[in-house]
Amino acid sequence: MEQTLKGIEDTLQRVLENQEMRFEDLKEALQSLEDSFSQLSQKWNLEILYALFLKSTVGFSGLKKILAINSRTLSDKLKTLKRYGFIERNVETGPPLRVEYSLTTKGRNTVLLALPLLYYSSS
């Protein structure tokens, strides 16, 4: 974990030293992430993203079983994650009508970036 953190710190230092990004630009970028962090810190959102990461594509009932979550909560969380661009909803026309969820590139990258944070917070 220390190696990961050191790599992130070194990369940030190189970016700032090479003037690829000014401090003001970095500050704006971090502020733009606040909504995303706020969403990810809410109950169930990361669990949903990790379930989709591990299973690739999952239907509504599959997510409900995996997470042991009630339908209304799951539906609300999926709508929010879709609105923020973390997941996509694919409808396969019937019969029967089937809805499946999968990660977008943003969702996949978020899961991968959150792994070191989860590891670090648990140690």
C-alpha cells in the first residue's frame, strides 16, 4: 500500500513540477469530484459498483439477491448511479422484458481507484 501511495504522490509532484497542471487547476478538478465522492460515500453505492465489477452484467433481481437489499432502495441507488454516469442500464425487449446493469468506463475506473482507499482504510 505504501508503494501505491508513494506512486500517486510522485506522479502528482511530477505533474505540478512540469506545469502540466497548475495548483488552481488541481483545486478545480478536486472540487468537481465532490459530487462523485458524495454519491460514493452513500450506503450501497460502492457495494453496487463492486458487484457489477465482479459480475460484469447483472439484472435487477440478481443485484437484489447478491446485496440483500430491498427493491425500492436498489431502484433509487441504480437511478442515481446511472445519472452520475457510473453505470448503464440495458433493456432487452421481451418477452420477458429484461433489464441489466453494467459499469461504464467511469464506473470501472472508480472501482479500481477506490480499491487502494478501501485497503488503506481497513488497515
